[in-house]
Amino acid sequence: MSEPAIVVEQLGRTFTDRGREIVALRDVSFQVGVGEIVGLLGSNGAGKTTLTKILATLLLPTTGAARIFGHDVTRDLRAVRRMTGVVLGGDRGLYAKLNGRDNLRFFAMLAGVGRSGLKAKLDAALEEVGLVAAADRAVETYSKGMRQRLHIAIGMIAEPRVLLLDEPTVGLDPVEADRLRGTVAALRDTGVSVLLTSHYLLDIERLASRVIILADGTLAADLPVEEFARQAGYTATVTVRGTGRPPDGGAVSSPDIAVGGVDVADGSWTLRLHVRDWSVGSFGLLEQALAHVTVLDVRIDPVRLEDVYAQVAARLADGSQVGGVR
Amino acid sequence: MSGALWMFVTAFRMEQRAMQRNPLLLVNSGMLPAVFLVIAVETGRPEPDGAAELIVAVMLTALWGSTVWMSGGVLRRERSFGTLARCVSGVWSPYLVLLGKSLGATVTSVGAILVSTGVTAAALGLPLSVSHPVWIAVSLMVLVCSGTALGALVSCLFLVTRNGLVWSHALMYPVFAVGGLLIPPHALPAWLRWAPDLLSLHWIKDCLIDGATGGVTVAPLGVAALLTLAYFSAAGFAYRRSVERSRKEGTLDLA
């Protein structure tokens, strides 16, 4: 069996603020395999940035260990940095007065890209993120999305074996975001391992095979994406809108269907049903419930990870278990 | 060219390009020496043999101001741009990157100061004599190295403390006052006359005046070079310690 790309063992980090101890990470352990994309989720202050900083060799852990392809992130700095790329979201982290190509060249050199073939690599990276035409313009003239694309080129130009992606699609339009997801998926197929932090659950849904959830610095869950999606307790939401008397929600309630709620406003009503499983029985119940009401519109939405995460976050706040970890 | 040297050269060029778009270059290295020189000449026109001393003193005073603001501000700018974390977490020594950038800032500043001082001195009709051009060139090289090392040392303040700007400003005026640049050391109180000896710029001033007027002596250049080496060592030690401390305390922001 091949060595995991990322190994995190009982990692802990404590900060001291005016004599007060703040635990940012506590006994966090997980692994990321070669060519695996793992989504890292958690509310603000859950410990995601602290974990990313430790893996990027910018912060020393207080306890435990982390390794990238067997190299300790606290000792084998050069080896870890050579094989790790970091993509950070946001407007900062670039030299605004300099052009995109100069920025990329400098950070490529820092990441260990050699002089030979550098120009070709710069051109290829700029082409990949669609910045060829703007490469010689000062970064201060770039839009938020263009800056984000430059960040992505910087993180990937050294062809790292491990990528730490922090909100990579922030600021990108849907087409660009989808293009980026395609690039990350292609990298995964070449064996690159990715730890993906994103509040856009669509990124996780499209790319990740596993989800790690941090809550208050501890590992609250480590689940395959399919199992994470099941945490919602339903697979789709059926939204029915109509006029007149609203249907009796209780009539459709069954092991397969739960009533999410009925809203009545301005002479119309909206019924939300959470369907756990589509079966002949569930269709029959729906048909019966809607037989004597005036229906204007029916919409079926597969469960979204955003909804799942909202539920999971609420459960974590109550101290409940998720996926049997906490 | 080895990878490390290429990284150093890239950092140097990056900083030069960034400096050329920085308005502080115009103020500190362009306007400041010109204003100093005009005020000094208006206050009392020097004798022909005292012109070199005045020009060199103004140049070095402006250079110290530039060192604090420009090369000493390298890490401050990295922090404000959000690029500091990347600079210290590359595969090359972070000190190499800092030195390359500090050198880029110093060379740009020295170039601007030389042009500004030369043009202003010519416009004011001050005699510009160069008795030993090679000696002056060597002295300028030591000056650039010294400015680079001092800049790197001042830069570390911005990693050690969030109040780096206040501390670097606090350093500026003692050097102006007791550095032996504008105020001759013999005019200082007796108990303070050792202070200029610790500043390489004070010794380089002697070298440049020697190169302009004729009487070349090696000792001041040797002392300046030794002090410069000491600054480089201190900056390297301080930078490595500061980066390690930042990694321990978590003060290196991702962006």
C-alpha cells in the first residue's frame, strides 16, 4: 500500500493571549491518500486556518505531528515546501504594482521552479488560468476573479504533489469556477492530493471524495461524501406551490417522506417535503395529498451539501454526534 | 547560475521594479538630498575644499533616511501586501530573499540620491571634484552593501514587533544626530563621541571625502567593511530568530 500524502496525528495547537490559553486544535488525526481530494469544513474559528498553516510550515504545532509524504512539517521544511502548493483566497498576497507575469515568476522561483523552462511554464500556467492577455498588466488593475486565478497559477506552477486549497473559487464567475474544478479534478487524476477548504459546498460536492469537519478545534467527522450527504436524512426536497386550501401535510408523512413545512401567504401556499427514498409508496402518498388541491408549480431539488452542512453544524453546536466521530 | 543565486537576483529585480513605482523613492532619495543641500548652502556657502564634505554628508544622511524607509521597509511592505508568509516559506532561505530585496531597494535609492545630489550640487555651483574615481567606486560599493545590511537589520523589526514602524522611526533621528554625518563627532559631548564609530556610514563618509579630495587611507574602508559584515551577521541571526518565533507564535498570516 502506498504511503499517504498527508498524515496528521493527534495534532494540537494552543495560543496564549494575555495569559489565557486558547485551544485552536486538539488531537486532530486524519490521512489524505495519494490522488485523493478531501474537503475540510468547519465554521469560522473551528481550526481550519490553523491546520492549513501547520501543513504549509507557517506554524508549529504544540502537540502531535504532521507529515507530507513522510516528511515532518516541523523539521523537513525544504522537502515539504517543494512538494506542497498553497492557494489562498482573497485580494491580498500579490504585488499590486507589478504585473501578473512578474508576480508569477517570483513566486514560481520561491516554490523551487528552476530557471530552465521557466518561461514555458509561466506561459502554460497563465494560459491554464486564462490570464495570457492580462499578464503584462499591473495586478492592481485586475478584478477579484483575475487575482484569484493568479493565486491559483501561483499555487500550481511548481507542480506540487500536495495542494492546500483555501476557498479557491471565491470571486470566480460560474464558468471560471467550473473551469478551476476541472483543473483540480485533472490534477487529482495525475496523483495530486488536495486538502480543499471551502464554504462553497458545491466545490466539495463536485471534487471531494471525503469530508473532514472541524468543530472547536476537534475532529467532529471524517466521512465519505456520500455518507456526509446522508447526514441530512433525506435525498431531495419537493416544493409544491398552489392556491386555495393547503393540503394536509400530515397525510403524506411516512417513513419515506417528512414534511418540511407549509407556508401560507397572499392566498397561495408552499409545501416543502423532504424525501428520504423514492418508492412507489412515496409517489402514491404524494398523489393522494395533492389530489384535491390546486397546484401551480412543483419543484424537485436534490439535497445540497449546503443544507447538509447547515444541519450538521446545528447538531455539532448541540454537542451531538456526526457520523459516529464526536 | 545556481538556483539560490537566481532567486537572489530575481528578488533584487522585483524590488527594483517595485521601488521605481514607489513615491517614497522620489521623496526620500530624490527630493530630500536636494532640499538638504539647498538649505545647507543657503545657511552658509562652504569653502571650495569643504564642498565635498557637505555633499557627502547630505548624501549619507539621505541614504540613512532611505534605508529606514525603503530597504528597512521591505518586510513591512511584504506584511501589508500579504506576501510575507510566501516569502518565508519558499524552498530557498528566507534571508536570501530578504537580502536580494534589500539590495534592490538600496541600489535604487543610492542611484537616485547620487543623481539628485549631483544635479543639485551642479545647479548650486558647488565644485564636484573626483581625485580617485576607483576609490570612490569601491567606497560606493561598500556603501551599498552597508545600506543593504542595515536595511535588512531594520526590516527585522517588523517581524519582531507589530510596532516596527514606530521603532524604525525612533532609530532614524539618533543616527542623524549622533551618527557623525551632519554633526561632526568632535562637536558631540565627550561621553558620546564613541557613537559614530559604530556606524559604518560615518567611516564611509571619510572614504568618500578622501576619494574626492585626494588623501586616501585604507583604515576607514576596512572598518566600514568589518562593520558591514557585523550588520549582515546580526541581520541574518535576527531574521532567522524572528521567522522561527513567528512560526511558534503564529504571527505569519497566510495572506
